[in-house]
Amino acid sequence: MDLSTPAGLESLARDVAEQLGAHRTEQDGNPGWVRIIYADGRTLALAPNRPRTRLTIIPVLPDRAAERGFEAKPITVTAEPRPRPSETQAKATARHTADHIRRRLLPQQNAVLAWLRERDPEPATLQRAKAALSVLPDRPREGWAVADLPVRRPLGLVERCPVAWWHTPTGESRAAAPFLADALRRAGLVTTEPHGSGYVFFAEPPAEQTDARFHVRPAFGRDGWDLVDQFTGACVHTYDDPQWAQGIAESVNREEDAARRAGVPSLDLPGLSDELIETAQARALAVELATAGHMPYGLVDVDYAQTAGFLIYPGPQPWVVRVARLLEPWGTLRSGARCEAPKREVERYDQDMEAYTRLLHGPGRTVTVRPDGIQVTVEDPSARATCMDDDHQFRGALRDEGDCTSEVGTITPGPDPSWH
């Protein structure tokens, strides 16, 4: 393994990051160092020792840690461990390095961060976000998490911004992101959802409305043009064509202005028809489906020819909704024409409908399978007066407030993903 070049060191760092479940790698400010960065902001710095047969890894601690007397103690490991059968030297080095980081470095880093959390007051923004997300459902080994992450702004400036995501054993959930963002907006925060990402950046709304929220800037460190949210500083998407990027910016600014004038948190919410966005019970159903891993229909960065999407739309009465399962192209499978679909698609449709039914069936609900999807009905008509307002909108909660005792929901065992 050649660690004498930046490319060789970067390749090793990526392999180690994959072993650790870290989010990404980037070049460190010091020549010859590479950073490994977790989604929750924890950072490690990795560099080879001369004559490049050993590696040094140090935990990068917040500035306030040094102010309180904490030091980052590095560890050193061999860059040439003996490979296992059928294992390359590069894979052996990544495995060996990751094992030592888990055993020797992460425990001390996590202990320092936990100590700082206990003694530093939590920002009001994070408190508001956690209160807003605490009503989301609990799932085994999954849940929501929040953290402060560096946001790369135009011209290379880096500032920290709170971020939320739905944590699963395989990473952040793209399906749940729109509903986390909606909950945060309903708590009075502003959000940015990067294209194709499961992360949601959020911030306090500005004291004064700017002329335009979304601006186009030259992409930092790469070719292209970034669409940047001025409120959070996060990049929504990077485009190759500046004119196309400017057109997108004008479109999203018009949508932002329309939402502000309408006084609603979400003009559009994937998985829900427009009539149900402000219906709390319909949103609760969509959240249950999304946090269980089902994809809401309407995300521009999802290929619905490969991934089926759910869509909840009004039923024949105000207390009834229907849940459709959509797969493009439309001719693949459509209501009333299942006999025309390939057998594998019919089986796939039936499996999804069974999953929807099992998930949504519960106290106070009746779930009925229909040819075009499933129908969810509130069972007790006498309860309708208390669960609907004058506009026939359900009020329902995702769960009782008494259950909201966990700061970051239920997550995969391991390092606390909520440090900030």
C-alpha cells in the first residue's frame, strides 16, 4: 500500500470510514493528513508516519474541549498488518486500523464529548427541534437524531448548523427526511433538504425577510454551481449549467414566497395529496409508512421505476383516507388492470399492500384492502367530533406525550449520535 501520495492516503481513509460507518472523508488543513467525518460531526484525523509503515490517528475535539483542559491523545497502528486469507493488504490495513479506532480512540473521544454535553447549556434551537421530533414513532434500532455539523458555505467558509436525520442500521433514511423537515417547520424553524440526502439542516428563521432566500454561487472546490439556502447556509444541489441553476433558484424562491404568504409549513409533502397536507392524522399515517422504510411518492431524486412510492389521498368521507402504491411507468401496474401486469409485479404489489396493512392497522382504525390500494377508516364515529375540527381535519397525535422520554429516539447501539 502506497501511503506516500495524497491519493493513496485518501483511498485508505475512505476504506477506514466505510469500516467505521463514517459519513465522508476530506483533506485536512495540514499537508499529509486526511479527516474522517461522521454524520454527527465527530472527526478523526489520519496520517502516515515516516517511513510510512505506521499510521497515526487523533480525535479532533471541539475548541471548548481545549479550553477546559482536554487533550486529543493520538493512537498509532501498523500500516502493514498480516492479511487474512483472500484479503488484500489494503483491506487488511483498513480493517486493522478501524478495529484499533473502535477499541482505543472512540471511547476516549465519546467520553470527552459526553462530559461537555453535560456541562454546556443546550442551544434553544436544538431544544425546539428535539421537542418537535419527540412525537415521532419509536422503532427497534432506529430513531431520529440531531447534531451540529459544519456546513460548507460559498467561498469556502465553514460554519456549524444543526442537522436532523432518521437513523437506521444502514444509514440515514431518505424516506423520512421530508417528514422530519415538516415537523421542524411546524416548530417555527427553517429547513434545507439537500437533493438526494436523508439529512435536514435547520436554523432559526431570520429576523428580517431577505430579498431572495435561495442564491446561486460557484461551487467550492469543484466544477459547477451550488444552489444555496441563505437561511441555513446549506447547499441544496449542484448544477453544471449556471442558467439552469438560476432558473431553479427562481422557481424555489417563488415557492418559498407562496408558502410564506399562505402561512403554511408545507405547500407540498411527498406521499400526501395536496388536500391532506394540513390533516394531522393523514400526516401521521405518512410518517408511520416513511419511518418504516416505505418511500413517499413525489421525491424528485427517487427513481420510481425501481422504487414503489406510497400516496395517501382523501376517501369518500372526511374520516376515511386511501393509500395507493405507485410504480412507474404507469403502464406497469394500474388500478383495475392487475391482470395486465407481469406476474412478478403483481406479487410485488401484493407484498407491499400486506406490509402497508400490517403497519397501519391498530386501535381506532380499520384497514381494508381494495383493488386500488388500502382504505383506512376511523372506527368509532362518535369520536369524530373530538378528532376533527370544523374543516373535518383530524387532530391525532403520533404517540402519547408520556412516551416521549428519549432524547434521540431509539437508535442503533454505539456512539451517541446526538452530540453537539
